[in-house]
Amino acid sequence: MTVAKCDSEGASIVLLGSFNPGIFQPAWFGAHELIKPEESESAKINVIHPEVSAFATDWFSIQVLKERFTVQASDPGHYSPLADLVLGLFQLLEHTPFDKMGLNRFLHFRMASEDEWHRVGDLLAPKEPWRAILKKPGLRSLYMQDAPEETTSEGAGVKVVRFVRIEPSQAVHPGVFVEVNRHHETSGTDAARVLMKVLRDTWRPSLDEAQRVAEHLVTQASER
């Protein structure tokens, strides 16, 4: 049996709140030693505007809207620095209000054959209920949610919900794309500080869990 191999992947940290996009530019990051001077100078700026800011360095990309902050890396060796970047950033911007955070990992698996690729869809979305209404049914996208959990951090309650999305990969063929999102919500004046503590404590376990979930899904098809 040939097990599907991870061909490419990425991880991201998403915050929902109220942000000032114009602050988030390479020169500011460099001036505050969040990135190296050479990274600041060589960063590719997509847009810097009061409504949206987006730029990329050799190891991460960032996009900030007024209500959404997203930072992403595609090399597993940069996942820990990615969390450190966010922690350092919002230690400086400690009064930035946000109360929701998503810790995300996505993986593209190259399947060993077309048959194994189809078996993923057959396993997760059986075709029989669809044959009477579709000529050739096939899985396009499946989005699953786990039951919410309640945890505490810094004495505050945090609601955690895990989401899993699986669909054909747009990067490899025959391939499967799996994304795992751990969504966190809290409230109160210390919400941002609480979520940064959650990030510090759970980033690595969240990444490891996401890999286990993804491998479990694609391995089931390989073993059928």
C-alpha cells in the first residue's frame, strides 16, 4: 500500500477585531525589530492603504483589513517564528482590540493514484444518495464542525470550535486539500491578551493536531 504524501502545506494565524491597516508596513516592522533590516528592505509590498495593508517577505505574508488580520507561512520551519512574530507584534500594539482568533493549518496530499483520489470522496461523501439527481456526482468540498468546547486562559472563558475542510487540491493532481481551523472566542477588556496567551500555549499542539486529522482522512482512503 502506498500512503499519500504531503506535497505542500501552510499555516496561518487570523485575528478578528479592530485594526489600523496603515501601521502594518515593512518599515514599521523593521524599526521595531520584528523583522531584520534586510527583510524590511526586500519585502514585496502589495498595498499600503488606510483600508488595507498587504506585504510579503521571504518567509511570511501578511494582510490587514480594518476588521481582520492574517499572517501566513508555507514552510514548517517558519511556523514557530510566525507565532513569535504575532506575539511580539501585539505586545507592542497591546491596546489593539480583538476577541476572535483562528489557528489554521492546510495541507495538500498527492494521492498515489486516481483510484485512491476518488476513494476519498467515496468514503466521505457516498455517491448513492446523489445518483438519482446528478449524472456524475463528485465531492467538491466538505466542511465539518466539531462540538464547541469551553476552556479557560488567564482566568477568562474561551470557546473553542474545530472546523475541517476537505476538497480536491488545486495545487497537485490527483491530490486532496485538507484545512483544519481551531477557532477561539473570548470577551472582556483583556480579550486580546487572553488570546495571545492561548496562541503561546496551543500553537504547536494545534499544528500537530491538524496534521493528525489530515493524515487520518487521507490514510483511510489508502487503506480501503
